[in-house]
Amino acid sequence: MAVLISILKEKIKRSIQESFKKEFEKKEFSPEITPCTSEKFGHYQCNDPLKLTKILKQTPSEIAKKIVSNIKDKKIFEKIEISKNGFINFIFDKNFISNELDAIFQDPYLGVIPKKNKKIIVEFSSPNVAKELHVGHLRSTIIGESLSRLFEFLNYSVLRLNHIGDWGTQFGMLIAYLKQKKEILEQASLSELTNWYKEAKKRFEKDSEFAKKTKEEVVKLQSEEKEELEIWEKICAISRKAYNEIYNLLDVKILERGESYYNPFLKGIVKDLEKKNLITISDGAKCIFLEGFTSRENTPLPLIVQKSDGGFNYVTTDIAAMKQRALEEKADRIITVIDQGQSLHLKMVHEACVKAKYIDPSKTKFEHVAFGVVLGPDGKKFKTREGETVKLLDLLTEAINKAKEILIKKDPLISNHRLEKLSHILGINAIKYSDLSCHRLKDYKFSYERMLKFEGNTSTFLLYSYVRIMGIKRKLKNDPKKLLKFAKIDLKHPTEISLGLHLIRFAEVIENMEKDLLPNRLADYLYELAEKFNAFFRDCHVIGSKEQNNRLKLCELTAKILKKGFYILGLQVTESL
């Protein structure tokens, strides 16, 4: 059992080395293999003969013929064709595909090669305490959760971190304001905290006496004085409770490790940077100037690690976090899921950590998983009618309520229990899939109507294919497990072959998603899988046919891969709709 692209690459690489010994005796060459744009041309295509014409001084057709003639063990292919322009098209033998599918059926990793001894840290969601989660937090949260599930499936050791903003000067404002409201803080909601924060900010900007008091409260908090620490802990607890409600709704698991966790290390970080001669004083602030980073005016861009008043900032915290993750956690890969606007900041923090020898790029890979903006139906930044930022809890609740309306319309007699369960699955799935099926770097328009449809590229359309397979199993007279025990997949009909080939490609898609961290790759694959299954279901009779058990096994493997794909994207399945 192997990834088909890997089989082809190895065969073509060896054939090129054999066919053109003189030119490639000491050269490494990686063949370019892609799935054919249409299965009428073949299953996979090699375009290398066209690229090699300059090196070999031969026509693409001549090169292609030599490559094909030297491919070893052609039994796995039904046909290898050379097009007029020298492309090589491969069609795998249907018996080979059938045998591969039987092997994948038995494999808990579904044909994917598991990894060993690697640790990955994924930082995502990361809201600011005392502020409600809004639509802007949606993408970071569900992209980060999906990537974490992907790495866990691949057998990596995964640490999911919620780098919440729970420290800093904003707490001075809030504590100064809340000292007058201590008695009602016990029962306060996050919504009230958010409003108080806005009021405190306005007062800070207008009232110099209050601004002075705010700075005093920051110092007291940093000194861990009892009263200030108690208020801060209550603020964090209220925020945490509200965040966990949303994380539970989204089925997100994450460990809170906020900015305050790194606070004890900040003085030591700055001292160490000074010792390493990386600090320059600029306007009283301690800065790092990194080569290649300049402002719009082409002046050197400072990375401020300690402000002129002696305070630290989020740059210092991020340096401390990266150091801790690389040196103490010993992560092989550190991934931060945050919007594109943070790109420059993260590049500079990473470069500073490399210079300070806190991170060794040859041992620890750092990646910024950036994403675009969620837009409203009008194509502008998603806002409420009042012009406010859309609260994430309101967004999720509305999706569930709209799913309820659709379900009641389809079945007015649906039980309350079933209505609650299915509306939650359909509503949350719809929001997640609508987001993850878009290329993460692009903005997308949010539309309940589009995402909750039962047809097209939606989560419900995909789920319906899974439900259909569960329906086939329920209609069987015998126990499906007994029927599958001795069944062997035997592909005959063109739609069977097409479905079987696509099932084998699951491993390729997972490998690609691991490299480029694009969940839409998996979403696209699952949509195509649902379409191919529906074509097979249309053309190939299952129950009562001579091929019943073989086709049942193909259905069961489709269900397994759909379910695993759903899980990686953070979606839920149901056996009936």
C-alpha cells in the first residue's frame, strides 16, 4: 500500500536515470506528477519530457518514449499513453486499484503514512480577556482546531495553545474602573465587562486623574498586590467561562496559556538580549534593529522590547513565548494561526529569536498561518445593522436557529430531541465548512442561505452522502459486518473505478494539507468524493445485486473516509437526516 503519486515519482525517477545515465548520473531529479484534469485522459500525468527538452536536446515525444520504455514493472498499469506534445498519461490497472482499496480498508490510517517522534505546537484563537469573541475570531479558532486534528491523525504530539491577552496596561484601566463596582463584579457577564472596558477607555482618554490612577493600578498588578490580583482573576474567570461556552459549541479543545504565563521571564529576556549586544536605545526605548526590515520612509524599523517608561509589551511576550516553545517544549514545528495583519510582526519576532539563538531554524520550523477577512453579504467587513462587530456567539446561535427552521419545514413532526441534535450539527457544520472550504488567504462573503443548502458545495450535501451509506446498511437483511468479512472490492463499472481511485487519493490530500496547511484542500477532496459516490450510487445497484458485498465494502470505505475527513475539519456526522 503506497501513495500513487509516490509510486509514479519513484518509477519515473529511476527510468530517467536509466534512460539518460550520462546527464543524470550525478544530478538529483524530482519528477512532476499531477492528477489528470479529466479521467478520459488518464489517472495521472507526467509533464517532465517537455521540461527536459533543453537539457537533453531531444523532442518531448522522443524523451517520453525512452522514459516509458525503461519503466519497471508495468503490471500495475492498464495503459501508459504518450500525447502528441509529449505528456505521459498513466491509467492504473483496476485490479491494482481494487487491491490497494482492500489494504486501505484494513488500515486505521486509511492509506496515510503516520509520523513518528515529532512535536507540533499550534497557537490559535487567542482572544483578549474582557472582550467578547467576535466574527474575527472564527477563522483562527476553526482553522487552528482543524490543523491540530490533522496533526493528531498523523500521529504527531500536538500542543494546542490559547495565547490569550490577559496582561498589560488595559487591565490597569479596567481595575481602576471596577474598584467602584466590586460588588457587582461577582455576577457580571462578559458582555458587561466589554461595556465597562469601553467606558474605562473613554474615561482614560478624557480624565487625566483617572489615567494616572490606571498607571498606578498596572504597577500594583505587576507587583501582584492582593486586591488588584483578585479583580484580575475575576475578570479572567468571567472571560474564560464565556470563551469555553463557544469552544464547547464549536467542539474545540485548547489549553489556555496567556501572556501572563510569560510575565516572570520578560526582565530576563531583555537582560539576555542586552548581553548578546542585540539592543539599541532609541528615544529611550530598548529596541532590536533587524537587517532587511524598514519603514515606508526606508528608515530602519525598530522592534521595541522595552518601552521608555520601563514597561514591556507584546513583542517581549512573543519573544518569550517563542523561546519557551523552541527550547523548553522542544517543538519541531511552531504554528501561529492569526490574521495577515500580524505577518510583519511575526517575521520580526522570529528573526529576533534566531539572532538571539532562542530558535534554531534547522531544528524548529516556525510558520504563520495567515487568513483573510469574513465579509458581509454586501462585500464589506461583516457588521451588525448598528455597525457593531458581529459577536461569535450570536453568529453560531443564528446558524443553529436557521437550521431548525429548515428541519421543521422538511419534517413538521420532528421530535424536540432530534431537532436540537440535528440543528446543532447542521448549523455548526455549515459555518465551519463554509469557512474551511475557502482558501484561507482569501476573504469570503458570509451567507446563511448559501451555507445551509442541501445541494452544492456545502457541509449538508457532503453529510447527505454519508447518511445515504448508513441508509444502505440499514436496509440490508444481514449484519453488514458479516457481509464485509470476506468481501473483496472488485471494480468494474467506470463510476466504481472513478470512486475507487478517488478514495486512494485521500493520502495524497492529507500529505499536501500537512505541507501547505490549507484545509480547503481536504474540503475540495470531500466534495468531489461526495459527487463521485453519488454517481456510483446512481449507476451501480448495491442491495440484492451479484456485486452486493463488494460494492458494500466500497460504500463502507467511502463512509470511513468521509467520517475521517469530517473529523479533521472539525465537523460532526449523523446516521440519518
